[in-house]
Amino acid sequence: MQLSNSYLKRVFETVEKRDPDQPEFLQAVTEVFQSCQEIIDQHPEMERDGVMERIVEPERMLTFRVSWLDDNNKVQVNRGYRVQFNSAIGPYKGGLRFHPTVNLSVIKFLGFEQCFKNALTGLPMGGAKGGSDFDPKGKSDREIMHFCQSFMTELSRHIGQFTDVPAGDIGVGAREIGFLYGQYKRMRNEVTGALTGKGLKYGGSLVRKEATGYGLCYFVQEMLKSKGETFKGKTVSVSGSGNVAIYAVEKAAQLGATVVTVSDSQGYIYDAKGINLEALKEIKELKRGRLTEYLEYEPSAVYTEGRGIWSVPCDIALPCATQNELDENDAEILAKNGCRYVGEGANMPSTPAAIKVFFEKNIYYAPGKAANAGGVATSGLEMSQNSARMYWTFAEVDSKLKDIMQHIYFTASQTAQKYGHPGNLEMGANIAGLLRISEAMTSQGVSW
Ligand code: NDP
Ligand code: 2IT
């Protein structure tokens, strides 16, 4: 890694030495450090205050055994995680991921990025992430319920509305949040907003389900506006077909774009007419099915097994599946096919080499920690409604979400401009997030 600042270099070497087997975490730290060199040069007090050493080390990391009974009455064991990264700005906040690839490196990279993202929302939320290597695919509802109850039996000791407020992420949606929340209440005998993404009948917020995808499009709308453009008439490529992807497709289409792709871990759909949203929701939200079923609804669409989604020509690419899903080669192909905007709905979906290509080829790039902050921001709005024992209307929450996304775009682009890197939203987001966390940390002393 190219680091000219000796303090950052030293801190990074310590992190590398301490966690050599955490590639995703090191990748996320590298990105932030590279963005923040000039800021550190200008603020020598940050070294005195040990800001960077503190920012890369979670305040608390929990791992625990989750044993549960499968439908054959066999006991299964998974590993549970909660990394409470930084509480300088507010209670720990961030999602839970259930996926077989989950390990400490993945949870730490997500928790680290969450601190910056949450700072950018302007709401009082610290950063955390958790989850398990449990694979919800192919499990019955009863197995999911039993796993969630077991997971929460331990987690419930460590969370709470003023302490740590988990939510969903990959593999954790409305069904899982319901089971987790039910168990939290049982364990703690209290009805508080200790989780977000709850069902609308028991404390959930309108727009939370749509928020990450909608927020992503509101953010990209600002990017387009800065170049005198809109979504109207644009061809958009979305990857993934989960919560974030579905509502990115919905909002981009509402704003006048034609969304031609969605994908899952097995392959991707190309539908030149524009993705049939009703079909997509039925397959993914109701039936929990595979994308191949889309062809039963739209026989003229094309399903391609495997990778390759980024070879579909588009004006705007919205990666909404998972980390490192878009590499250097994909970025080159996107550029060659005329793509001019990339907005990350997923966390860290583009590899560092892909991001380099975006800058070289003049593709306007929005990093996930800014562009996908609408989900957690609306979680923050759910927390406010729970505290006030109130429900806001769809229009109220949607308008607050839009304001927050515009504010994040404005902050990232103004910060980039101020530090001499106009148009570099990655730098702008990282610097703005760092300054907010750093100020909050140093004014609270050094015991953490
Ligand atoms: P879902 O579980 O609803 O959907 C995940 C989608 O990504 C599925 O289509 C899944 O395919 C695909 N996917 C998952 N893992 C892989 C993989 N290893 N390779 C290829 N495809 C994969 O999750 P979300 O939509 O909630 O999350 C998507 C991304 O957005 C994640 O990076 C998450 O961290 C991020 N995010 C989510 C927020 C939220 O509020 N939910 C907020 C901000 C960011 P398959 O079904 O085949 O596994
Ligand atoms: O990555 C994320 O921002 C999320 N998964 C949402 C976190 C939240 O607390 O709503």
C-alpha cells in the first residue's frame, strides 16, 4: 500500500501484524487510510490522541456458540459474532449477516465501514456488525426460528435500545428479525426498539424495507444532477436480487430508467424490456426461489449461469450483492461499454483495482459507505419513532430519507472539494466520516 504519512504507515503495520489473516478488514482499513493521509498530515494532534490506533480496534468483540435443533432432531452448531466497533457518536448500530462465508474478518470490515457510514448520516449512531456462518438457504421456517432464538439467547445480554441496536443484512430479513425480536422480548421482558427492520405491526418503520435501495437511487440522482442529467432514459444494471437490489430496481424504474439486470450467486438475468418487478418480488420475497424462475414470467429474458453481469452494457451500474463482486476486469468492460456512474448498494462490492479503473476512466463513483447509508439512516428513524412511541407516514419517512441522502452527497462532495480532490466521493466520505468520529472520540477522553 502507498502510504506517505509515517503515523498511518506505523498504525497500518500494527494492524497487519495483529490480524494478518483478515483480508477483508485490511482492505477496508487500507481504503480509509489512503483517503485520509492529507488530513492526518494537517492534524498532528490525531497522532498524539491515538485516533487511528483506536479507530481500527473494536471496542468489544463477541463470539459465541449457537447450538440449535434441526428438523431431524439433530443438534447443529454455528458460530455467532457481534463486533461493537465504536460508540463515540451513539449506541452501536449495524446489521446481522447470516451466510456461510461469515468470519471475523468479514464482520470486522463491515463493522469498521459502518462507523463511517453512520457518522455520515448525521444521526447519533455508533458502528457495529454481527452475524453467523449459519446458512439460511434451504432451511425450514422452524429451523430458522430455532436458530434465531438460540442466537438471541446469547446476544440479548449485549444489546439494548441505548447500547447496541442490530438490524438485517445478507440472509437476515423481516422473518429473521421477527424471530430475533420475539426472543429478545422473552429474554429481557421489555418492549423497546432494540432491533430495527421490525415488522410494521410491532414497531417497524414504513420505508425501512425500501430504504437502502431507494436511498441509493436518491444518492445517484444527486450525482446525475451535478452533471445536468437524470435517471430518465438511462440503462441501469443492478446486481443481486435481495432486499437492496429489489428496491434499487423499483426506485430506478420509478425515476424513468430501464433496469436490465438482476443476479444471484448462481447467475444473472438480462431483460432488455426492463426487469418485471412484480415477478422478481414474487420469486424472491414470497417463494424464496431461484432467479431461473424469472423465465417462467418473462420467456424473452435471458438467464446466464455464473459471473459476467458487468458485461451487459449500461449507463449506470449498481452493485447490490456482496463484497468484491466487481473486479478490475469488470470495471474495464463497464468503461468500454460506456458506463459513466457506479453507485454501491452493497458494502465494498468493488475491489481496490476496480475503483482505480473507475477513476482512470472517468466513471463517477459512489462508495457504499455513502451511497447505501439510507438503510441504516432509516433504522435511525425507526429508533426515533420507537422512543417517541409514534409512527410516521410513508411520505414523512421517505422525505427524511431523501434529505439525508442529499445531505450525505453534499457532505462527501464538499469535503472532497475542500481537500483538493473535487469529484472524489470516496475521499470525501472517508474524510468527513473520520473527522466526525475523531472529534467525538477525543472530546470523550481516552479510556477507550
Ligand atoms: P439479501 O440477503 O437480501 O440479498 C443478497 C443478494 O446478494 C442475493 O441476491 C444473493 O444471492 C447475493 N449474494 C450474496 N452473497 C453472494 C455471493 N457471495 N456471491 C454472489 N452473490 C451473492 O441481502 P441484502 O440485499 O440486504 O444485502 C446486499 C448487500 O447490501 C450486502 O453487501 C449488504 O451488506 C449491503 N447492505 C444491506 C443493507 C440492508 O439494509 N439490508 C444496508 C446497506 C448495505 P443468493 O440468494 O444466491 O445468495
Ligand atoms: O450495512 C448496513 O448498513 C446494514 N446492513 C443496515 C444496518 C442497520 O442497522 O440498519
